[in-house]
Amino acid sequence: MNVLAPVKSIMSTHLITVAPSDKLSIVKDIFEDHNIHHIPVVRYKELIGIISKTDFLHFLQGFSPSQEDRFVNYARLRSYAAEEIMTKGLAKLNPNDRINIALEIFMVNRFHAIPVVENDDLVGIVTTYDIIKALASEPISTKQILENQHHEGEMSEGMVG
């Protein structure tokens, strides 16, 4: 992966978002129905926060596991809005920012998702999964194979003595 390439080359652009006033029952349905871990919270197209699956599961910790309380749990989901549990003050990237900037943000802040905005509008998201997917899809060159074999040979010679 070329870490100097722009993040727009690896970011996800088909996003599922919620409005700040959307109830947490909608957030629950999105997490259950889609294989995603971050939901941007937007007002029109402007990013105002993000809800991670971890944030949502933390909110659910107060829920009762019993069947008798499922109506209470559902009422609680319908009484709280996305803006009440979303993370604000996010790191953001521009689509033309380099991938290495995203890597630095991931390492320093331990985030797993960085929204990508252009003129204050949400245009994508870069996640640690996007980085892994880009690395996994890279072809392995003959040179890399030969270097690896040479390195393994040096290691085994050092173990004999």
C-alpha cells in the first residue's frame, strides 16, 4: 500500500448515517442489520458526531437480560436519541489527506474510524478495516518472496551454531 496515496483511494463511501434526533432503536437496527461498527451522525450532510458499536454496547449495559423487561428496554431505546451517546470532537480527514496521516491518527488516538469531510460535508470514512483490506489485497512480488526466503535462511543458519 502506498501510504502517500490519498485516503479517498481506500475510504468507504457507501455510508449509513443517522440524524442527531434519531432514536437509539434505529441505531440498534442498523448495527444488527449491517456489518458495520461506526455510524456517523449528520445534520443534513454535516458531520456532528459518530456512534461506535462500543459506545452503543456501553449504553446497553444497563439493560436487563430478562424477557419480562424487554418492553422496558425497548422503551429506553426509543427515549434516547443518537446525539445523547455520540462522540463529538472527532478527528477528521480531507479526501486528499495521505493514508500515513490516517495511520498516525489511528496509532496516537486508538480510534478505529476517521470520518472524511470536504467543505464540512461527510463524504466517506476510513477505518482500520479499510487499511487491513488494502494491505491484504496487495500483490506479493517475486522480490519479496526471494527476500523472505533469504532472510529465513539466515535465521536457520544462526540457530545451528
